[in-house]
Amino acid sequence: MIDTPSPNSDIRGRTVDMVILHYTGMETAEAALDRLRDAKAKVSAHYLIEENGDCYRLVAEDMRAWHAGVSAWKGEYDINARSIGIEIVNPGHEFGYRDFPEAQIDSVVALLKDIRKRHKIAPGYVLAHSDIAPRRKEDPGEKFPWDRFAAEGLALAPFTGDPKVGHSVSYDDARKALAEIGYDAPPGDHVAALLAFQRRFCPASLGQGFDPRTKAALAEVKRAR
């Protein structure tokens, strides 16, 4: 663990029960670290993990880092107050999105296991930045290996079931399921939440609307929560 403090934090005031995973979305790790430590940027995270697995601690867990931005989950909006933010170095969709190296993912897994020794965080509350801010964010994106985290009992698994099950799920029930799972998906404004769900749980259906695979995945995730 490498300590490299950021000035961008304040008093938490809530019990931690969530972890939010981000990608840095910048051209280099150095640029991301500089921004997270820049007082003028007013952004931070608790941890940053390099592609080689090196882990940097920027904000103490008992403090509120400024990583979530405008966001919501299950009708709550101050996600920073209840979460730990982890930035994972990756150029992101703007600068050449690529697979996450095994050493990096090993480090994220180890960090999550360590965090769970101190905080009660259910697998359903280890979330993507795009889950809580679907209109603004895409990270950590469709290449992120959520199955690895599910295998370790750290997060909910991507959908691997029979997509034919989705044929029996109505459009309206599928739309409502997004909000019931936790997404900010009001009637008539659910497209961003749907894309975020697909990135997280069924990337093969990304951009395909409420196809049978997506509807089956929604039903499965709703049951799992």
C-alpha cells in the first residue's frame, strides 16, 4: 500500500455499506493521480490501483472521498457519504478502452476482501460508477471481469442463464425491475439505466434494448438482491 494523500475529502457522517468501482478514464496513471490530488479539481477516491497491481491510498476510509458525483441508488443521493471509491487505472472509452490486466484485478480483489474485514458490504452493494450515475458514466465498463468478483463472493454475478426465460417477462415489468434493483430509472427515462445494467450484467446485449437476455437478466438480478 502506497500512501499519497489527497486534500479532497470531508467528514463522512454515515456508516459505509457500499463500494463503487471506477476506471480512471485518463491517458496515464500519473495524470489520474495528479488530478485526484489536485485541490482545485475537487475530486478524489479512497484508493487507486495501477495496471501492475500497485495500490495507492489517497483518502482514509473514515473520511468522505469525492468520487461519486451526481448519483443515486435505491432513491438515495449522497453516495459519497456511504461508500468507498476505488479508481482502477484504464484509459477508458475516450482514450482506448482495454482489458484489465490480471495483476490489477488480483489487487482489486485483495483490496475488496480487506475492506470487507472493516465494513459490512453485501455483494449487491459493490457497484459500478455507471450503476449509480448512468446518464453520465460508463465505467468501469463492459470489459470489467465481474465474474471474477462473483466467484470470490464479492459482487453479484453477470447473467449466464437461458435468455429464452426473458420471453415471458413483459416490457413494463422489465422497466420496473431496473428501479426495483436500485437504478435511477423513472418512467420514460430508463434508457441510460438500461445501458448501465447491460454493461454490468449482460454486455453481450449492450444497446439491444429489452431483448430476451436482458429481461431474463433483470429477473435474475432482482431475485438475487
